[in-house]
Amino acid sequence: MANTLSTLVLIKPDKKDKWEYVVSHLKNLGLEIINVKELTFSSQQADLFYREDVEWLRKLGKKIYSSCSQEGIDAFSRFQVSKNDFVALGKIGSAWNKAYLKLGSVIAILIGPNGSRAENFFPEIEEAVDFLRMVLCNDTFKRTNEEGRAYHNGIHLARTPEEFNHQVKIIWPEE
């Protein structure tokens, strides 16, 4: 479907109405929009979207622990998980992420570098997505931890070639 220098940006359901702003921002940075698709995740697609290997779950669990700690919340007690079981926290977070994907339709954007910009593609796209999250996101870790749900950051970025290759096949299985 795409060359080796491509990645996936997913505009999540709560920010789908901002898709034109996101695409315009990415184009203004000189990035190439290769394909755009609106879709609604089935339960099966949402279950498959995030790879749940132990290391990924542990990393997600540590993010939850850190965000809870910042709010003075003991994550292990709050979510009834054994002390220091970051994988179990990650499984809870993974379920939240899947529920977030299923809140409504999403906009998937396949992005590539434009010409000579290839060597800076990945740092530029990460910076662009971080900026868009800062502009579009109005969620707080306090709310997410109190409500027991995913942090609604509005945008997903496939940050590694492995993540991209896995996720793009879920969104564009026919290609």
C-alpha cells in the first residue's frame, strides 16, 4: 500500500470534526497525504488494533501509574490490581483504548514525506502530532483516572514501522 517511509495518523471519534484542520496542518508542513479513509471500528478491529505484547502492556500500565500518581491516586488500589502489576494496569488501559476507538467513526490518514524531506520524516510527524494533540485535546488525566477511561488525546500516531504495518492492515485490509 505505501512506501517504507509512511505512517498512519488516526483522528479519533471525539475530534473527527477537526479532520480538515489536521490534514491542512500536515500539508502545510510539506507532508504528503497518501490516502484518507473514514471508518467505524468493529469490535474485532478495535481488539486487534493495539498489539498487546507484554512490553507494550507494561509501558501502558506505567503511563497509567504515572498519571494517577500525578493526581495523588494509587493506581493499584483504584483499579484493584496487585501492587506493581503494570501489565494488569496495561490490560485495563488497553480496554479503555479499544472503547475509545469504538465511540464513533474515525478518520485514518496515510502520510508520507514529500521528496527530499524523507530523512526528517519521523521526527517531523511526531512533532506535528504532538502539536495537534496540544491544540485539540482538552482532556485531563484527573478526569480519565477518576472516570476510569482512556485519555482522549484525539489523535493516534503509529510511531514504529512494526506498529504501522500491523495497524494499516486493519484499516486497509484490501490493499
